[in-house]
Amino acid sequence: MIDPFDNIALSALVAVLPVIFIFWALIIKKMKDYHASLIAVFSAILIAVFVYGMPVKFALLSTLHGGLYGLFPICWIIINAIFLFNIHGQKRAV
């Protein structure tokens, strides 16, 4: 269901609520980032399930996929930084 309210502007506004919340929580309320992120993810799951009719299983799997997809580049950067640090350390020892 792409347009649950039969009004594309209202449907888009509801879909963007978690993003608006995270900006409001971080900038205005000065909430801790992990608290704001968890609330935004939970609200996005609720909106997907109850407003857009997404099955709970797919909503949770999509959340897991998004988390892993975001975590992969961070881990890749850390692994490369450790690799480069070890190369630099071996070069000095010689």
C-alpha cells in the first residue's frame, strides 16, 4: 500500500515522521543519539506495520538488513585502519 490515506502528501508526511523526530530529538531536545535512534527505528517499524500494512516479519527483517547494511562500511573502515596501522608498525620496526 503506497498511499494509505489516498493523499500522497499526507502519506509522505507520515512516512517522514521518524526522520523529523530524530532531527528534533537531537537538535532541539539534545537527546542522546542512541536513545533518539532507537525511538526513531521503533516508530518507523510501527508506521510500516500499522499505517502501511507491512507484515511484522518483513518489518523486522528490513530493520535487521538496514542495520547490517549500515554496519558493514563502518567495520570495513575499521579493519582497513587496523591493517594500515599494522603495516606502519612493521615498517618502523625494521
